[in-house]
Amino acid sequence: MYPAELVKPMREDLTKVGFEELFTAEAVETALAGSGTTLVVVNSVCGCAAANARPGARMSIQNAKRPTNLVTVFAGVDKEAVDKAREHMIPFPPSSPCMALFKDGELVHMLERHHIEGRPAEMIAENLIDAYNEHC
């Protein structure tokens, strides 16, 4: 587990633009049980989360169509919430960072770490925007 003071600015990277942090399995279940669309970002301390994933997620929500709900869990910190979120992302293997778009509780789009690592934030945002335009 990472110290709270280390991950605080990484959490705020998303919460300051409207993402809700989920800390428990129950919170994840509640977030995914609702109707509409939900973007789940599995946040991470790694460099690709800082340089690509979080900026890409932030850019993507500037789109006219965007998810109804924006939530995040933090790998290496919020174990219970991350494990529950990953259960909903099956058949995709666990990875962090990653992003999943759900519509009415069903997984409709997934960005795994290998889709994020080494790609510019703009490309990640574009990928998410295409998914929003189709599903939101």
C-alpha cells in the first residue's frame, strides 16, 4: 500500500475535474448498478498514469457527450474497490492504469495498460471520446 500523502496529488488529478473516488466494494457495486454510463479509471502511481492516463481521461470529458458518472479507484491503495472493479472488467486481465466504460452496468469499452503506455494523452482521449459518442 502506498502512503496517503504520496497518492493524494494523483487522486486530486481526477477528483478536481469531477471524478468520485470509490474506496469499497459496495461503492463500486452501487456505482455500476445505476442506469446510464459510468467511466471507471483504475488510477496508478506509474509514469504512464501520470503522463497518459489521467491527462487523457481529463481531456476526454471535455467532449459534448460524456459518461453520466465518473469514478476512480486507486491500484495499490484501494484494494477492495479495485478488486471489485476488476471483477466487472472480466474477461480483461487486471492492469493499471486502465479505464472501462459501462452502460447500464455492462462493460462496453476497455482501455488496458498496453493501450495507454507509450501513447499520448490526446490519443487516449480520442479513443474514449469515440466510445462516448457511441455509447453515451
